[in-house]
Amino acid sequence: MKKSLIALLVATLPAAAFADVTIYGTLKGGIENVDNGTTKKTNVDDLGSRIGFKGSEDLGSGLKAIWQVETGFAIDGGHNGSATDGTYSGSSSGTFANRNSFVGLQSNLGTLRLGNISNYGDSDMGTVDVWQYNSNALGLGIFTRDNTRLKNSVRYDLPAVVPGLTASLQYGAKENKAVGTDDRETSVLGLGYENSGFFGKYSYTHESKVSIANDKHQLEVGYNANNLFVGLGYKQSKGDVSSTHLSALATKTQVAGIQQEIDAAAPLIGNNASLKSTEYALTAAYTLGAFTPKFTYAQGQDIKAGSYKLDNTGYKQFVLGVDYALSKRTTIGAQYGQIKLEDNAAALVNNGEDKIKAFGVNMVHSF
């Protein structure tokens, strides 16, 4: 009897200890065949798997303490980016709490959090990017490149005083004060409204200057109801090379090289000339039973430097695919995509090759 009682107490202890903790996550894996014109390869990839723990505590008088710890990991055994052994993963893997992680307070006055927190684009936008992928040719990684998390940040979300209305302010500190660092102070404003399936969302991001400050605007509008999704995105960025669409296609070394070329052209375009890039994206999807066929088209216009246009620095892109829902929590999908780079963009970021083509299949399970 004593042993049975002890066993019962031990068995019930975890449930009591973790009664206010929710465990959640997503497992994403796929196979991608990518051809950039120079190299053609097939990858078995993680596509952004994660696990998270979150909870809250009632502090009384309508006030709650909230917290979340989320970590990305690679189910393919790879790394974040290219590694010396050739393995690859899309997850920000290898560090605990490397994704959306915070501690904060919540009441009828709003929500205040601090930590490594998703910006408004990452938490509330990116609706036009309906794909699972590693290669940018298979999704809108170029267009949504600024939808990310801010380390060392504080975010305040206004309460839902109007149904469907969202608004947030976020500040990310520049903690590395060393000369030459590319660390920046970052401020983000987010606004959104949803009603009867229609939605409109906007974010503005300001990044303090390294040599030039970056200002980024992103707008998404559309309709998502009755099995139909249509989304239109608009993006305008102004700043150094890191703010443009070229940065999403280039390595860090290539970005630095492009910036050096821009700086060398200062006698023509002026010192510290801001680069302006404008992009558009359109996505449509329709669910028929368990099937969801979908299509995306995106375009980046030629970059402008001051009052000069840098000819043939734009891109065009399309992705076509279909998802099949095996259950409410498990989906498989397949897609084909292509990025067409204009001549100067191809020379700067893809060894002169003007096309990046890819085909991928994937599986996603959420818990």
C-alpha cells in the first residue's frame, strides 16, 4: 500500500508542477532540389522546426505575469546555414531560447514584454508567404526578409479596445558599442485591422545608422475566409545595401562588396547615398477539401541610389504548389519556384547566372 501511494504521488507531481505550462512546437522537414545556374544539388533539410514552453500566473487585480521560451532545432542534424561538412538547416539551431522568448506583464492596459521578441512583421504579418522552404526560390524569403526577432528588445502591444485592431511599439537596444560594429538600435511600429475576413497590416522599422540609417515600410492587405486567401504585399526600403532585396540573396561578404562599389561611386551619386528598393508580392490560395493549391508572384524594381537608378538590379519571382492536409496538425506539400535576376543583380549576387530554380516537397506536423 505504501509503495502504491508513493507511486501515485510521484505520478501526479509533474502534472501539478506544470499545470500552468503549455508545451507546443512544429516539426518541419523537406527535400529540395536547387539549381542556381552554377551548382545543382539536392538537400534534405529542416525547414524551421521549433519547440516552445509558455505559461502565465494570475497576479490579481486583472494583472498576469506571462513568459515564453522557444528554441529552434534541426531535425536533419544540420546547422544554421552552410557548414564545413556540407550540412544545412533553416532553423536557428544550437542555442536555447534562440527564437521568440520573453517575460512580461499583461492587463487590460495591454501587454509588455522583454527578451528576444518577434517584431510586428514576424508575429502579425508575412501573410503573403504561405510556403515552407529553405531556398528563397521556393517562397517569399526575399520579400519577408525583415520579419524577424529583435534581441535585447522591449515590446508593448495595445489592448484590443476595438475588435480586430492591433497595434504595437518595439525597441531593440544597441548593446555592442564597439567602433565598426553593424549592431543597430531598432524601433518598430505595427498597426493592423481585421474584419469579416478582410485584413490590412502595416509595419515601419527604423534602424540607426552604421554609415546610413535604414527605414523600412511594409504593407499587406487581403482577404482570408470561405476557403479563399488573396494577399497583396508592398515593401519599400531606404538605407544601405542591407536594406535592399540584394541582401537577401547575397552572402555577408557580397553585401560588403556591393556597399564598397556604391561608396566608390560617390563622386557620381554623392557621399553616403541612400539606396531605395521597392517590391511587390501577390499570393492566392483556395482550399478544396484537403487540397490547397496556391500561387505567388513577386517583383523587385531596380534599386535607386540618390537620384540615380541602378539599371538591371531588380528581380521577378513565382512559386506554384499545393498542400494536402493529412489531419488538422499534419500537412504535406510540394512546390516549384523560380527567381529571375536582372543582369546586374545576377552579377552581384549569383556569379552572373540570372535564374535560380528549385523544386521541393515537405511535411509539417504541429503539436
